[in-house]
Amino acid sequence: MFKFFSSVFIFTLLSFSATEAEASEAYLQSIQQQITNLQKTISGLQETIQNQSQLIDAQGAKITILETKIEKGVSMVSPPPAPKGLGLVNWNPEIGVIGDVVTHLTESTEDEDGNDSLVVRELELAFGQYIDPHSRFDAAITLNDALEDQNVEIEQAYLTRYDLPLGFKFQLGKIRPKIGKANLLDRHALENVTEPLVISNFFAEEGWKASGVRIQNFIPNPWDIPLELTGEVLNNRGAASFSGIRRRPVFNAHLKSFFELSDTKDFELGATTLLGTDNLSGGARGNDQYNVKIYGFDATYTHHLDGIRKLKLQSELYFQDRDFRNPVSLDTNGDGIEDEFIGSIENHPWGFYALADFKFSPRLSTGVRLDYIKPLGFVDLSDGVRIDASRFGTDYSWEVSPYLTFHQREFCLFRLQYSHTENAQGISDDAIYLQARFQIGVDRHGLQ
Amino acid sequence: MPLFLGALSLFVAPDFGLAKNEIKIVTTTKTFADLVKVVGGDLVKVDYVAPPNQNVHFVEPRPSDILRLSKADLFVHGGLDLELWRAPLAEASGKSQFFDGGPRQLDLSEGLLLLEIPEGPLSRAQGDIHVFGNPHYWTSPENAKIIVKTIADKLSELSPENKKLFEENLNRYLGELDKKILEWKEKLTPWKGKPIVVYHNSWPYLADFAGLEIAGFVEPKPGIPPTAKHIQQLLGIMKEKKIKVIIKETFFENKTPKKLSEQTGAVVINLPISVGETKEARDYISMIDSMVTQITQAFEKEMSHD
């Protein structure tokens, strides 16, 4: 009996112990879970504290700067403080003055202006300022000190309108027409002392500048390469290839593409089409409306060899399709019959230049330009005046011009150039140019 | 005429395949591009204009830069007169919102303490004076902390829905910078107060951070090439002050610093002033790392010679 009760007691005791152990285990698990949760909370709080500390540090750095500023009494320049006491002077435009002095020594014995001379070839006064948040006005006036041609010229004066729909840019006024590369540059900004022959012969001695309107935009394309299309309607005044009736404008379309070959090499291709009128009179008259078409191509390769050295290869080619009746003859006795042949007009003048320019040190660059043209032939019979047939441009001209440029500063350079020319009249010339270009103030020509 | 009109009609062609969610940003330098990227992360697409190995003051933007800017949401630049080509580039884009003060441009000089703000009349007879103060402010990591905050504020303004992400990126980078600043200062402490010569006046912020004294310039005036007379004067200063370190950017000529080095025993170091200028300067932090390492090694070399 005792054994029986003892067994029951032990069994009961063990049963109780097992139940208690299970409860204890559950309790422990609950505690562990709570600890895990607390650890996560602490970890989150630590992260928050860390972030807050970083923010405090950043704010502290700002406070330190502000305190330093107060201590030192140094003013911050953001935005730049307006000059005190200047009042309306702040509204003055940006002003730049550029001088271009050229010495020219030539074999030619003719005592012409420009032969064996030293002149301020160009003094440019450039002004520009925003008119309102969406428009800007730029103007450049040039003064020329050449003995016979002293003059003042409005070189450029144009309004640029930004923020047009679809990303258009619009310009109105006197501009340098978007023809190739060289014509866009002021002559003081060229790599050479003189303009390429094809530019001076087809357009103007100093490059063509014309009143007109320009509209420009990038053409969207799947390759995301810059394809810039420019359309211009221009007054025909001032370009050698166009003349006559001013109400017949010149239309110009220019397409430019640009390829980044690598971080240091790029290549630009351009094409130009001009359509205009050369309104010759007398026996030269042919189709007198939009009888001149000019097609041009330009290519520029640039290679930045390092932070200083840069190679540029550039070429432009122009071809004209002119619609004039040949041969040119005159009615000498007034009987209505053109009885004297006086020559012929070149209906397909063309020309090109090729330029290699190498900047080989921070201050020095050198290069050479080769020019070749079959020039325009001129006939002007409006006064019944006969023109020497030798001027009808039946031959070609070429020129080679090596040069060395010393860039004293970004705002001052000196250039020595030698040019050998064989012109269409069979006359050769050797010339030496020494150019000095200097600038004060702002030169805000837009990017090409 | 039909050809002309046909060509003009191309102007209104639709835009192709542009990702709409990312913020397209053009910066003037690769350094700024790197700092924008650390804040913007994958939400931004960043292009830069100035090649790292060229003098940032005189860069010719390319047509591709104009196109990129014309399509960008934000133009980030150094402000002041750091980039003389900045305004023509913004104008060529045809969008006034990128002009100085416009709503889609960010001037990173905002809120910085600028050094060397000139006083009195200015002219180029003083060299290439920076009329608003020295603009090479990113060479101080302390300024970088303010720059990234400025970037985060602007990105949050442009994309408020991603503000939290920009702030997280900002805080993470500020943490990294703080750690590195402690490390850099520790390395530079032994050389505090040491005089140095620099080629161009690009380093006042770095010198301020490192506690170095700029005792002379290879250029007689900012941007003016060294003359024989000036070099003689500089040699006198270097010998008198026992200056043993010459700092220059990689794109300045080596001839004159080498000549100074030969006559004084000074060490010439080419420091990257822009991310990407040297292979070591892969990003902003590694650029400053490279600067600190080179400066430290130069002084250690000097010590070993002494």
C-alpha cells in the first residue's frame, strides 16, 4: 500500500514538473522574442541617431561658415552683390573693343591701299545685353582705318529670341549668314590673317554680312547626334555672287552634323545651299530670277592631343550653278543685233580651301592654308561699258599661306603669315603679313 | 523653295526615345557631375562639358554639348566667373531657363564662403582676376559638404517625390566625407603651416583646408606666363623660406616648375583639380585622396632629404 501511494505521489510530482517546465520554456521563448524585438528597435534608433548626427554635422558646418563669415565680416557672393552707388549703370550693355592691326608687305609695285601698309584694319566695338528674359540684342560696329576705304560699318546688329516652341531659335537683323565655317567668324577670329579666297571671291572680302532673318533648330533623330538645321532669308546686298534687285532675297539652308569620335576627337560636317539672283544687265542677261545656286560643303576634324595641344583640319568647298547666256556679246551699232563677242561668263565657278592648324604649346600655334578657286567672272554692261575680257575669270587662282601665331594671352595674339598667290590673270605675288589682335572688355560672339 | 520648306518641316519632327523618369542634367565639369551623381543616384543622368584635362576657364563647348543642354532638365555650373563660356553655351541652347538666375540652373557657389574677393577698381593689368572671388572652391572637402547639400535641395525641388531618397544619398555621402575629412586632416596635420609655391592661383581653398601657406606663384599674376625676372624673385623667396613643394595642375607647362625644382630641390607635384584629370582621380573622394597623398609624400620626401 505504501509503495502504491509513493508511486502515485512521485508520478503526480513528475507530471507537475513536466507541465511547469513546458510553461517555463514558453515563457523563455516569449522573453527571447521580446529581446529580439528590442534589439531591432535599438538598431533602428541607432541608425536614426547616426543619420541625425550627420545632419547635425552638416548643419554645424554651415553654422561654422556663417560664424566665420560674421567674424571676418566677409560677404558671400551668391548672388553677386549689386555694386553700390552705380544705379542705372547696371543696365549698361556688355561692351567689348577689339583691335586688329595688320602690316602687309607685298611684291606688287602698285601703290594701292593695302600694299606695303600698316593699318588698323578693324576696330570692332561690340555691345550686347538681354532685352527681357527671352531676348537678347547684340551689335558690332567696325571702323576701318585703311587709307582709301575708311569707313564705319554695322557689322552685326541682331535680336535673338529664345524660348520659342519646339526649341526654335530666331534671329533678326544684320548677321553673318550661316555658310560653312569661315564666313561665320569675324576676320580677327580667323586662324589666318586673310579670308579664304573662295569666301572673299564668292561672298565678300571680309566675309558676307547681310540683313535678314534666321531660324534654327536641332532635328530630332534616333541616334541623338546633333543635326542642326538653319534657314535664312537674306538681303542680297554685299555678296559678290548676288546683285541687282534687292526685293529678291537670298535663301539659305544649312545643315550641320557633329560626331564625337572619342573624348578627344570630333568631326563636323556641314552642307549649305544658297539660292539667289545675280541681276546682270545687257548681253549677259539670262534667266534673271533666282539664277544663282551655290552649293557648299564643309568638314572639320579636331583632335585634342592633351590639355594644350590641338590639331584642327578644316576644308570648305563651294560650287556655283549660274544661269547666264554665253557667249557675252554687245550691240555696238544700235541695230538690235549683238555683233561683238566680248567674252564669256563662268557659269560654274568653284573653289575650296584646306586648312591645317596645330596648337603645339600653350602660346604657339602654326598652320597652313591652301586655296584654290575658279573665280566668278564679272560682266557689268549696265552703262554700256566694256569690261576687259581678261576679267571674265577663265582661269583659276591658288594660294598657299603658312603662318605662325603667338598667343600672348587669350585676349592678345600676334601672327606672322606668308602668302604665295598665283591669280587668274597669271600674276603671282609673295606677301608677308604681321597681325596683332587685342581685346578689352567682353567678346560675346555666340558659339558656332 | 519646296526643298527649303520641306527641310523646314523637319523641325517639327517628333522627339525620339527619351527616358521620361530620369532627371537629365548637364554640368560644366566632371567634378560637379560626380557630386550630382552621388546625390541623384540612378534617378539622374549626368553629362559634363569641360574635358577634365583642360583649363575650365577656356573651353570650347561642342555642338553635342549644346544639344545635350537643350534637352536637359537642369544645368549645374560653378557660378561666379569660373566658366567664361557658360553664358554662350546657355544661349546656344535657346532656353532662358538655363541663363544665370534661371529656374533650371544651379549655381554651386551658393552658400559658400568665398576667398579672395577683390576690392577696388579691377583691370586685366592685374591678370585674370576673378571679379567675384576665387572660383576653385571645390578643392576644399568642407565646401563639398555644402555643395552636395545644395544639389540635394535642387533635386528635391525638381523631383519632390524623390526627396527622401536624395536626402538618404546626401546623408550617406556626408558620412563618408566626414570620415575621409578626419583621415585627410590627420595625414596633413604634420605639415600644417608649411609654405608652398603654386603655379596658378587655383589652390587657396585646398591650402586653407590643409593648413598650408601659399608663399608664391609661378605666374607673376593670375594667367600671365612666368617671366625671367619673376622667376628670379620667386627663387629668392623659395630659398629664403626653404620652400620644398611646388603644386601645379596637369595642364600647365612643366619647364618652369622643373627649373625651380632644379635650383631649390623642391618637389613638383601635379595635382588633379578635376575628377578624371588623372587616373587616380576617379571620383571626388579619390581626387582629394590623390591630392592629400601627393602632398604628404612630397613633404615626407623633403624630410628624408633633410
